[in-house]
Amino acid sequence: MLRTSSSADGRATYLMRAHLLERIATALQDAGTDALLVKGAALALTHYPSPWVRDMCDIDLLVRPGELGKVLDALTAAGLERAAVAGSRSLTGALFGETILIARVATASMMVEVHTGLDKLVARPVDHAGIFARARAAPGLPGLLVPADEDHVLLVALHEASHEFDHTVGFIDLYMLLRSRPDQALLVARAREWRLTSVLYVALATLQALDPSFAPMQLVESCDPGPLRRAALARFYDIGHFPVARRSGRLGLQWVVRQTPLRDDLGAWAVGVTRYAGLRALERLGLG
């Protein structure tokens, strides 16, 4: 399963992506701000044997708390365009934590997702300020940062969870990160602090089942959420197999139900989902 591409198409796409990253980095630096490269675009530069090996169709940026407007202004001034959003999301749009921009490079285009967080609907207590404090400069790209490995493992696992673990490349990313031997004690401690223990368990148990050398069993056991949570997860997720989700689909009530056993913050999740449902109802009534 863990395969990547080194095709000529991959190299051509990488050249376009490299040009776009330089454009983004320059725009942010000129505006006196920065952003964190996460997932594929960051890992291609830091953990893959060659940057074109990591296939991707978009670039993900995470912004510092309170810096979203400044970053979006810098990128739109550099020629990136806000993507059109279907339907009214005036009340709930911010709860998805992302703004989508389209970058034109010659005759091609690439999507840039600017995130305030990687959760959907209800944010976990992820320490974004700490992530930025521990980040380092992206190679050759002043204005862009990349996360510390422990933080990056959790961000990749969180993104996989929000997409019900159906992104094969996310497991490749986790494998590449674990090869760098992140501090396991720090990783588990941050997973607990950020309420991501169940998410990390599902991701690592699946990776370990695919090949025991991919994820240490000791690490998997360190984030075991216990028998009751495992039983709840097993209703929706075939842990240790791929695809992981027994059923998956678009956002909606069934997605909320399937996400619930992955939430270590059930109280905050219930309150947040109820709030979202109320706001969404107002939007559909045209009152947003």
C-alpha cells in the first residue's frame, strides 16, 4: 500500500508547486507574517527522498491565531483568488477552519487551503501557539515554517480522522514521520493534551497492522483509549485494516455520528455540534 510516485508527471507538478511555494513565501514575508506548511507540501520538503515523490493536489497552510486576515490579504494581493462557496455559510463557514484559494500558474491551477485549524465543526484544544513556537523554517522558503515531527504526526492523524482515514497518502506521511523517530513520550503526552488519543490510536494501530515495522507496538499501546472506547470505535472503524471506515461519505449527520467515538472531548463535541446545527438551520432559513 505504501507507494509513492516518481513519474515525469510528478516532477512537472512539483516544479509548478515549487514556483507557487516561492510565490507564497515571498508574499507572506513581504507582508510581515508567516504560515505553517503542513502535510504533503511540508513533508515533501523534509521527509520524502525527493520532493516530487509526494503526490498532492493542493497546498495546506496553517495560520497563527489571529493572523488569518493578514495572511489572506497577502495571498490575494499576490494574485491568488478566493474560491466560490456553494450556498450560504455566513454563520457556519468559520467552523470548518479553512479558506480555499486558487493559484494560477501559467495555464494550470492549484488549490491552496488556508487553515485556522484542522478540525471540522468543533475544535479540539490543539496548542497552535506551541506548534508555531516549536516550528522551524521551511527549507529555502523564508516566510514559511514546518512543524516539529511530534506536532506533525498529530496534525496528519487529525486530518486523517476528519476524512475518516480514507487518504492512503496520509498513512504514507505517518510512516515517513515515524521513520524520523519522534519523541514517543512527547507525542503521547500532546495527544492527551489535545484530546487526540483515540485518533492517534486508530491511525497507528492501522499502520502497525499493515506492517509491524511501520509503527512500534509500544507506541500503539501507549495511546490505547481503553476497552469501552475501542468497542465504540469498532462500530464504525475496522481498526487495523484499510479502508478503515466501515462506511464513509460526505459531511452530514452520519459523519457526525461516526466522528463521535473519535472525540476524547465528548462534552465539548456535543455542545459544539448542537450549536452548529442551530446556526445551520438559520442559514437554511435565510436568516444568516
